[in-house]
Amino acid sequence: MASSKRTPAQTEQKSVWERMGDHWQLYLMLSVPLILTIIYKYVPMYGIQIAFRDYKSVRGMWGSEWVGLKWFQRFFSSPNCIRMIKNTILLSFYSLLWSFPIPIILSLAINQLRFKRFKRSVQTILYAPHFISIMVVCGMLRIFLSPSGGLINLIAGTGIDFLSEASAFRTIYIASGIWQDAGWGIIVYMASLANVDVSQYEAAKIDGASLFQRIRYIDLPELVPQIVLMLIMSAGNLMNVGFEKVFLLQTDLNKATSDVIAVYVYQQGIEHAKYSYSTAVGLFNTVVNVILLIIVNKITSKISEDVSFV
């Protein structure tokens, strides 16, 4: 009696539809998130054409006049265009420069703690700010930085209105972001460090390796893949400055450094109902993000292949 089992060669000759039929349950489970992604992520891209039309809600999408690059030209010729692009890039770049290494350093330091109860307490204290809403954080900042009775001014013995100082806005934005999000970023790196075999630390101690040598030759190589991944994800949002925090902390006196593209899109689209214009500005912001993501992806891929801590 011939065996009904397929040989490896016969299995390789099966068509795509036959292989999908063999695992139809898995493809059925995959179809749910795939359909939701298409509906909520790709179908709305149909509205991108608003950026190239003089959109009128009463006329609808197809009834509105096609104007090509008119709104892009208006944005690039506006007097505040360069300032908004500059502020967006600088605020994002400085945020990435200062906030990206902090979770890595903290995770390496926490990983060296041997008292489990103290270690859990430190982790909880660092995680907690992440669960505070942006509005509450901005309210706290306004209270702490108030020129009359604010904690910072009481300690320094001054009466400076920091939120009215354009030169202080970036520092306030970045420092509050580090305080709020650094602890949450530790989770990813701590999960990677948990995979390190304890015997490696013991062997390194026997060989006379110092604390910094154990971090350099054991911990850091383990974190490199996650560091590269997080850097790529962060670079993909380089132009997406946190709208809520900027909008809530912005004043007429600090606009020289707080006037960013995200707030401008909100003001033009929601407050002034210039839908086509705001869509064009937002589309420009997205295109820049995609370009930066591709560039950083290429660079980090090259660097990760050459990085060595030995």
C-alpha cells in the first residue's frame, strides 16, 4: 500500500494556494488585523488628494477644483515657513539627541542592581510618569515655572516667567519629555538584558572583568539590535513633534522657538477650516518623515553590521 505522506520534494512543489489551504486557520487569524489595517490605515489615504484640490465640503471630493501644487507653493512662500521647519527639525533632533540615550543608560544601571526589592521600586518610580496625561504634565509645568510662587523660582529666588522665554522653551519641552518617557523606554532594553545568561557575568568576574568591562562586552552587544530598531522608529517620527505639549505650552512670546508644523496644521485645518492647505502642509511633513526613515534605516543597517565592542 502506497504511503499517503508527501516527500520534501513534493511539499516544495505545492502551489501557494495549496500551502495556504494547509494552514487556513492561521491565515484566517491573520486576515482580521490585515483587514483592519487596510480599512483604517490605507483607505484614508484616498483623502490625500485634498492637498491637490481646492476642497469645498459642499462640492465633495470630486466636485472640488484640481489646483495641483498651489497649496504647497503657498506654504513655501509663507513668511513663517522656514521658521516652522527649522523649529520642528531642531526640537525633534534635540529631543532625540538627549532623550534617546537616557533609557539605555538607565537600563544598564538598573540591570546591575542586585537587591530585587530596590530594583523593582526604582523601575516603578521611573515608569510612573508615563501614565500621566500630557495635559496634566503641562499643567504641572505651568505651576512649577510660574513667576509668582512657582517651585523653580522659589528655589532660585527669581521671578522669571520661563514659558515666556523663547530660549527656554526647547529645554522645558525636552526635559519634561525625558522625565515622562525615559522610564517607559527602559522596558524594551530591560527585556533584552533579561535574556543574557547569568553564567557570562560569573565567567567575566572570574576572569577579572570590571563592572564597566562587563557592561561593554556583555550588555551592550545584547542591546545593539534593540538600539538600532528604536533609533529607526524614532527617526521615522523625527518631524512629528508632540502637538499636544507644544500647543499647551505655546505663548505669543515663545513662538520664535515653539512655532512648529504640527500646531500650524491644526490652526489652519481646524481653527480656520483651510482643509486643502492644512492637508498639503501635513503631507509635506509626512514625506519628509518617510525620506528620513529610509535614510536612517540605510545608515543604521550599515553601522549595525560594523559595530563591535570587542
